[in-house]
Amino acid sequence: MMGLSSCFKHIYFNTIQKEIRNKSIWSLLIMTSLVIIVLNALLNLLLQLAGEFQMAGAGMELGSLPLNLFYTLIDFFSTVIAILIGVNSLSSDEDSGVNVQLLSFPVKRWEYLVARVLGSWTIVVSYYVYSIVLAAILFSISSRDFMMGFQIFFGLINTSLIILPTIVIAILFSFFLPKLFAFFFSLFFMAFVSYSNMTFSQMKMDEFMQQISFMKIIALPVHLLLPRTGALSSATNSVLYNPEEPISYMYWGTLGHYLLSLALLIFVVSWFLKRRDV
Amino acid sequence: MNVIDAQNVSKNYGSSRALSSLTLSVAPASVYALLGPNGSGKTTFVKSVLGLVRANSGTILINGIDSNDPKSREGVAYLPEKFNFFPYYTIDGVVKFYGSMKGLSGSELDDRCHLALKTLGIDDLVGKKVKECSKGQLQRTGIASMLMGNNNLLILDEPFSGLDPIAIKELKDLLRSLKEQGKTLFINSHILSEMEKLCDHAAILNKGECLAQGELQSMLNGKSLEDFFYERVKQ
């Protein structure tokens, strides 16, 4: 049985200690909080105007719509933070020379990678939960209705799942590209993964052959081999905007594919890491 | 069984050869010096021993275990040439981190940390952050970190770098006492005067090739290490 070494736990907590000091994350956290608070104030103003125009029930609609919009905004910021942390995660160890010291302990390279990924993931998910809870509390007060429903919980689970491969992909690109390029390339690549998932989730093979293009040929392996973050995002949006509709059975297939493809992705990144001289 | 057993180790970085069929053995409880000018392949060899660099060919066994297996590093402590750690850590935090990575915890971790800091004369620096430390203080912290855990092989890459004469003397005394405790010391250095007084075995590397190796006094045959080294490297 492949057990974790005792070093794993210490590297995991060290990652949290390291990333919690990341100024970019604190800047984005403050910015997100300000955006939520300011837009909530605007929402209150709109609610008052709606009341003056005696639009019965409009308050509820206005209250739920911005929450969904904020969900999308926070989702985007979470992806940005995940990429920022991912790009920095191993490359900052390399820059400071700490990786040499950490890897001289009896720790396997994949354990070092997974500990760094999970530590980074914990930080991004904490940011995400904070932002969502803040938005939900403020909008619950504004709309006088409790906003922390199943759809928010469902979104939280899915975004947590999306963050994990995003970090791993950013780490992979940081092996080959300077930090800034790795950041933008990861951002572009994650958008491409979403495009691939959108394209192929509804398309049958004969349709693909009829509408074949260069982009689709590149997008197909991305859709098949990488975690379908775009599909998870779509599932969240459909639950947020149509809460009455049941979750599609396709979602469970996507989850199964997610687990296998994430394991494959981590294996590939570990393989590259193992072959790197430090 | 030798603590380090390297057979025909070669390493290339692109077209440049860093190590060329290097073979050497380090016996238990010895002080082995790996000597050579800058760029001779000393650090590459140490990194190969630690599995940080993958040799292109050859094998390295640490206590009988292949160096590519992380288990081979269980009884090994390493001091890199430029010891560094996260700037927000305190000196005692660094030493404790090393201890916990070596499986120490609770009061044993605290006691060993206190003893290591005291041995290196930096127990008065408890609470001082890495970013506030001088190079010498950082080097002492690195050496203190090596004392955590039950390591039988201590690998030091240029350990005297950044230390003042007092600290060099204290470090040599410490290394001698570690040898007396049965630890094996493998030291990379180009400060020949210090190594001559300290080591009992040595190898001389130049351009990745081993020019000489063996028990120090029989290898020198009455010459000073400096003269012997100069002759071999300039040949």
C-alpha cells in the first residue's frame, strides 16, 4: 500500500502558512469584499426605487439575480487566485532554493506536489467560502430572504472541485514558462477547457465529423483527458438559475470522469516533477 | 556496509559533462571531504546522492538503498551551500520544522530544538525571523537543523561559507564531536586548510573527474593537502 510519509502533513501546513502571506490573495480578497459591499448598497437603492414604483415582488427577483451574478464573479476571482497560487506554488520554492531542502527529506516528489496542491486548494476554497458567505449574508439582509440554499452549497462543491485541477495545471505550466506567461497561459487554457466541454458535452460523434475544424480537433483530447471544469460550471449555473430542475444524470458521469482525469493529471505533473533536477 | 557507495556516476547538463564515471565509497563514522575547484561537479554529486539530480548513468547507494528511493534519505541530513528558508519563519521555527520533518514531536521536539540551538550558540536568537538574520546566523540555523532527528549521515555543502573565524573553529569542534558520536560526515569544500585538519578521507574532483581519492594521509604521502591538490588539478 502506497502510504503517505510523515513529511506530507508538514509540507501541507507549510503551504498554508506560505500562501496565507500571499499579498495578491489579500488584495483580491479586499477587492472582492468591497465589490460585494458596494454592489449590495446599489441593490438596496434599486430595491427602494422598486418599492417607490410599487413593483410588487420585484425585490425578491432583484435580490436573487445579483447573488447569481456575484456567484459568477466570485467564481472567476477564485479561478484567478487558484492560477496565481498554482503558478507560484512550486516556482517560489525553486526561486528561494527551499525546494532543495524540502526534497532532501525522505519525501516522494508526488507527495511534495500533492501537499503543495492541497495546501493551495485549502487557501483558495477558504477565499471562495468567505466571499460566498459574505455575499449571501448581505443579499439575505437586502432581500429579507435567506439566500444560503442548496444551490449555493452545490456551487460551493463544484467550484471546490474546479479549483483543484486549475492549481495543478498552473503548476504544470510554471515548470516550462516564466511566472507571468504561465499565469496568462493557464487562464487562457482554463477558458479553452471550458470551451471544449461546452462544445462536446452536447455533440454526438457524427455531428463532430460533419462540423470538424482545427479548434475542435485540439479541443477533443482536452475534453476527453482533462477534468471537465466547464461541465461542472455549467451544472452549477443550471442549478442556480433553474433551482426547480433536478440535477442531470450527466453530472454524475462528469464527477466520475473528474476523479479519473484528475488522477491522470496529477500523475503527469508528478512525472515531470520527478524528472526535474533541483 | 558503506554509508555511500557510488559506482560509475555520470551526469550531463546538455552537452556539458558535470560528472564522469565517478566511483567512491564512504565508510561509516568517517569524515570524507569532496574537494575541487568551483564547477568541478562537487554539488552535482551531492545532489545526486540526495536524489535531487538524476544521474545519466551509474548507481548510488545510501546505507544500501538506491538514492532515487526517498527511504535512502531517512538517516540523512543536508546543509546546502546557501541555507535559506521562508523569511517569516523564526530561527527556532526552522529548527522545529526540520525536527518535525524527521518525525519528532511534542516535548522531544522542543528539547532537541533547544539543545541544537544551544550547541550552535544561537539560543539567544529564539524568536528572530529568518529575514532578520545575518548569513552567519542563517548558516548556524542550518547546522542546528541538521542535528534534529537520528541522522547517521550528515552532508554539508561548503559549511564554512559565511562564517567568521570563531564560528569556523566552533563548527570544526562540533563536526569532530559528531564524528566521535559515530556520525558520518560528507563535506564539500574548497577551503583546503580547514578540511586538512578535519577529514580522514578525501576525493579530489576536477571537471567532473576524480583525480585522486582515499585515506588522506596515505594519499598525501607527506605533502600538504594544498600542494597535493594544486599538483593534481594543474596536471
